[in-house]
Amino acid sequence: MGKKTSIPDYLKKSKFKFGPEINITKGSSNPVPNVKVDTENRYYGVKGEYNIIDTDDTKLKITGNVGKGSGRADISHPGGKDTFKGQGDLQKQFNIIFSKKFKSGGLTKWFNEKWVDIGAPKKGGRYQECGRKSASSSKGRKYPKCVPLAKATQMTKSQKASAVARKRSVSNAGPKPTNVRT
């Protein structure tokens, strides 16, 4: 007997859609006094869509359409009425669409966290904001050790002192700060 294969879940949801595409738009405008323009645009065609992967967080589909458009403009003016008609070329369009939802967190969460300097505590257990203006203008303030506020509140006093000592012991000369594990 042969080996039995199963279809993956993401392929079980794949669907093929096919149908007509009809779009008729009408409008009216008065570009100058005593002149009225009535327009009608038509588009007839077929469109198709094939969902290859369709899960909650990932989608991959191929779409396409073929059609032709036409237009008509009726211009009413004091001298009478003129009609203009036109037809477009056959249009063909093909698309591959991939979309992915990413989990919350990551870099967005990192930027939105409140960062504090555990090396410069305030009275009452609070912390100063992370960073300093410049090394020369902040002579009284030492090199900051920054962590998110949530992490700072979980650290013990000895863990904070150790992290600050390790940060200040490395050479921080240069345009970029040196990262030290907390």
C-alpha cells in the first residue's frame, strides 16, 4: 500500500472565486456658466481570486482581472448639444498579495515603554528619566544605566547596584553607548 498524505490546514481553506465585474458611474458638472456636462463611464470584465494561504495571521492570494471600459459625455450649451463617445483598450491586471499580522510587542513595545535610570534614584523610590543632555553639561550626573520601569521595579537593590557598576566600569567613550547586560 502507498503512503497516505494529508492536506495541510492552510491549503484546506484555499478558495477560488470567479465572477463578472461591472462598474457604471454617472456624473454631472457645470465647468462654466450655461454649460452642463453629463458623463457615464462603464467597465465590463471578469475578475478572479485564488486564496493560496488563508489563516488568521497570514494570507497569500493571487488576483486578476480582464476588462474593457467605455465612456460617454453629453455636453449641453447655448448652441445645442454635443455627444462624445470613447472606448478603452482591453485591460489586463495580475496581482500577488501577501499579508502577515505580527504579534504585538517587539520594537513597538520597546519604544512605548517608560525607560528610567536606575543609577540615579530619586527620593521616595522613584527614578529619573533615562538619558542625560551631554557628558560635559551633566557634570554631577554619572553615566546612566537605563532599563524599562517594569524591570526596574522587579530588580532587588543589589541587582541594581551590580548593573550600574558593570555599566560604569566599561569604557563608554565614543559616539555609541556600550550595552551591558542587566
